[in-house]
Amino acid sequence: MKSNLLSDEELAALSEGVRDGSIETDTGFNTRVRVRKHDLASEDSSLGVNVSAVDMINERFIRLFRLGLLEVLRSSPRVNPTRVQIMKFGDYLKGLRPPLSVNIVRLHPLRGNSVIIIDPNVVFSSLDSFFGGFGKGVGDLPPGRLFTPTETRIIKIILDVFFRSLTEAWAPLMAIDCEHVSSEINPQFAQIADENDLVVLSRFESDQATSGGKGFIDLVYPYATLKPIRELLSSRVTSGDGNEESDKKWRKDLAAAVGDSSLELRVTLGEIKTTLHHLNNLREGELLFFKKDDQALMTANEIPAFHVNVGTRGSQVAVQIDHEHVHGKP
């Protein structure tokens, strides 16, 4: 049976022909196409989750979270969100060292579990503030060090505020219900996803201005949790339906402020087309003839606004608005 494969001599002849130019190259189809590496085993993070929408949720969450901490801890630390990141869960875990307050949570009706990780510095500074201190943090702790009942109580207070704030922050998009599943001190036990699975990381950095204590709180969603609602996340996240009492008052105050703005109204009776030579030779007393339109154009700050009728009222020259000017129409 004859083989369809080229022999060694034929391959050598082809290579020699390419090198010396006797065989033309780049004569095929799609020669300008370039190859881009793609891993079929990994999920494409560019398809679906709108990170900017998660950023908007986090900004609203921060405002609510600060107010909640002020009520229960009598202290308002600076809590700032960082840019939302999409990464592999294994890469995220590499940057964490126990002990940490690792809290597995479920956000109904979103699928799967998420995790809230609280830095010990946040726990100890909140504990210090709660008992009247200056919110000092803590240094390095042994990896196996467990949280005491008092510290655990402070963690629960922080989580309660976190849950209320997160629920309200998500409310304009969808209603969620936060449920605490379990707690750990080692993030390696927080198996909300496989090491190669993608997660969406929202990190909130905390800073006590008076004591300098710094820490972080991480909210980690599995990518598979947010992907089913990617259409919701692609839509604009608003702070409400616009019917809240504060929104109505804001619109009323804005309308009142704009109503006092000064505008220059100008009525154009007609236009004359001429040449620069004719204009330069005009003398005092000369007459210019033009055809007066049935209506004049009123402009507001040089923007066409209304078509008006020109006349008099008593001893005053006046205009009567006939209809609104529509761009592109006479």
C-alpha cells in the first residue's frame, strides 16, 4: 500500500526550495491571521460578568456599611473599596495567611456559597473601639490561634452589619437573603470553588484614622454564582426607582435653582445675504431690503427655541409664541 506521507528526500527538497526562494511562500488563504492561545479548560472571564456593575454595588454597600459600624461600634473607620478583580481561586488563597475570620455564606437565590474573610486587625480594632479604646489593631498571631468568645461576638456584630448593608446594596438589582453557613480560621478550608475556578474578589480596606490600624474585609463570589445573572449585571444599577421622598425633594430643589438662571432671548426678524464688498461699501442712510417671514425665530442663549409672531401690546413691541422649534424643521 502506497503511503501518502512525504519521504525524507522530498521533505529535504521542499526545505531547500523554501530557503533558496525557488518555492513561493505565503501563497495560501488567511495568511495574515494570527494565533491566540486559548485554554479550553479555563472559563473565559470576558464573557458575562459586568465588573463595573459589581463596583457600583460595592460603592453603595460602603456607604451603608460605614453607617452601620458607627451605630454599633461608636466608631466610623475609613472603609474603601478596591477595584473588583477576577482571578483563580487558588491564586487568591496564596496571598492569605491564617488566622483569619473565614465565614462561608449563602446569598439566596444566588447559586453556590460565597465567603467573607475578615482580617484580625479589623476584629481587634473593632473590639477596642467597642470597649472605648482607640481602635488599635494587632500584630502577628500564631497560625492556629482561635478567636475568643468575645472576639467571636464582635465578628458576629460585623457580619450582621455586613449582611444588612449587602442586602440593601443589592436591592436595586435583585433581592438577596444572606445566610451564615460556617466559620473557619484557615482559608484553605473555605472550599467554595476549585483551585482553577474563577472567583470575583471585592476587597474593602479598613483604616482607623486615630490609631493607624489597617486591615481588610474580602467578599469573594464564585464566578459561577454571578454568571447566571449576567444580563442583570449588564443593565444599569440604579439607587432606586426615583420615587423616594429624597429624590422628589432633590428634583424640586434642582428645578427651583435652575429656574433662577438668567437667559438671553433674541428674536430674529429676518436675514440678509450679501457680499463682503457690498457690506464694506455701505453708507449711513442706505436702505437694505429683505423678505420678512411670517414668523420670527426666538433663540435662548443662541439656541433656537420658539417660532413667534411679532406685534405690539399697548405701547410695547411684543412677541407671541406660536410653537416650539424642532431641529431640522422650519
